[in-house]
Amino acid sequence: MTADDLLRTHIPDKRVELVRGVLVVREPPGYRHGVVSTTLTRLLANHVDAGNLGRVIAGDTGFKLTADPDTVRGPDIAFISRDRLPDPETVGYPALAPDLVVEVLSPGDRLGEVLAKVADWLNAGTRLVWVIDPARRKARVYRQDGRETLITGNETLSGEDVVPAYERSLAAILSG
């Protein structure tokens, strides 16, 4: 399957991605996932808009990370810096990796699949990946240079040099 095929594929009430030419179908996430995703999208978008830093995109928007075979991944939340934004008239999946990707875990997510997604993002050029685990009240931060950080409780998630001056406690994000 190609990215163009995926664009024409509709499976009602499912989330889909394309991983090295293979269609991956998942159940929709649960309520808690939606609350955390919405809260963080709002907080991040407000900061990005205030600083005219770029664009925050949510809702599993697809990004084409590799071609032949195609990989299209859809993060829960993505940030693209202003100077890297694709043409707003782009139809389909932009062939780029966002600067920041956020994945919010759902109860059915498997660790191996999540780590594979993180690897796909980083290998495609994403500079910072946050994996937020609402059930365990923690987050892991993955970086291009291979460093990984565990964030818990009132510790702060930082946009580092990817989303300058963005800092928010994990507790504030999880409180909804």
C-alpha cells in the first residue's frame, strides 16, 4: 500500500497508519486519552501562537516519513516550526517529520509498538518526542541525540530548543 492508497482508505471508527507499506488499524483511544491530548494541544498551541513559532497540529494528522515502501504516521499532537511549515494547500500527507511529536498512551498500547513509532519519528528527523502515560502519571522524552528522560509528578516537560520557552508541569497537563 502507498501513502496515496491510504489517503483513499476509510475504515469507520478506526485509526490507521501505514508502516513500511503495511496498513496498521487500531481502535480509537479512550476518554482519558482525549482529555490529556486536548489539554496539551490547547496549552502548546496557545504558547506557539503567542510567539508566532509555527503550528500545532492534532488529531492524528498523517505525515509521510519514508517512501518506497511508504510510512505514514499520525501523532496525537505535532509541532512544526514556522520556517518548516508545508504549503497550507497541501493535499494529503506532508513529506516531513514534525519538530515535536507527542504520543499519549491508551490502555491498549503495546510498549514495542510505541517504541517503534518513536524510532520512526526520530529516524525521519523529529527532534523531540514526548510519550505521555496518563495511567502511570509519567512521561518519557526522547531526543535526536539518543538521550532519554523520565518526567514524573510535578516535574516539567520542556520544549527545549524545539519549542522555545515552553515549560509545563506534567501534573498540570494530566489534570485536564
